[in-house]
Amino acid sequence: MERKPHKVVVVGPQGAGKTSLVNALLYGRMDWPNGTQAMSTKISTKTVVSEDAEVILQIWDWVGGTKHFARLARTGFLTMAEAAILAYDCSPQGRRSVGDARDIYDAIKATPTLRYLWLVGCRSDLGADDDVEASARELYKYVQAGPMTKTFKVSVSAKNGTGMAGLVRCIAACLSGRDCDSGSY
């Protein structure tokens, strides 16, 4: 059985909910006080057992907003990343978040090892916004036309857990060479 960790980077605009998303992926709960921001890049490992495969995810939580990304990308943050979670705030407060997410996507899409991308709308528990969702659909079309092997779009809530288990299963399936039916989560 393969024991190599698969590097998954979590990127997105400041305030999109990246760290809450990572905590929910790792521990099944948000476990992060409201309004608290991460202060440094955090690297964590999660082992996912699914069907006949054990997949080790090495999850890199990127700190900061769009303006800091170019500097961080040069430090090797993206080196050897196989998958990216591009988070944006899908709540009514997240109107600028999708545009900032596109800028970040433009910065990461040339990463040669990056094969999979999940466009993840965070904070879905705060309600939906038609304008934000329309912008996210346009971003998803743009991302699908890019160089990634496979792209997915999903909305989640780290606070109440909506969509989290399916996201983890899909990431593990793709990284272990199996198909992930995006409609299953």
C-alpha cells in the first residue's frame, strides 16, 4: 500500500474561511473562534481510508490575502502540490472574494505538479447570494478551461459540517487514482 503523502494546498482570499475549512477537514469541526485569523502557514496530515486505499493528505493552510500570495508562492509553498482547494466566501458578505480567488487561481495554475482543483465556497451556513453564486459559476468555467486534470465546485460550511465529509472523500479518491463523482457530495 502506498504511504506517500499527497500535498494539498488550501488557498484563497483573506477572510474566505480557509483555516476553519482546514480544521473541519482535519478534525470534523471548525474549532476556531469567530473572527480569529491564522498567523502562520500550518502544515497538517490526515490519513483517509476509503474503499481499498489509505491516502495520506498533507494539508498546507496558506495564511494571508491576495496581496501576499505572490511572495508566499515564491517561497516554495506550491512546490510538489498535487491538489489545491481554492476557497472563497460564498456568503452575502463575500462579494469581493470570488474576484480575489480568480487572481489567486491565475497565480497557481502554472504549477506543474498541480492536477486537481476544488473551488470551494465557504461559509454556506450564512446564506446564499445570487450575485456571488453567479460570479462563482463564471470562475468555475474559467478554471475548467485551465490546465488542471480535473476541477470541482462545491459549497461547504465548516461551522455545521455541510459538505465536508464528501469533500474529503473526493480528494482522497482523486489522489489515489480513483474517480470522484462530484454529484456525490
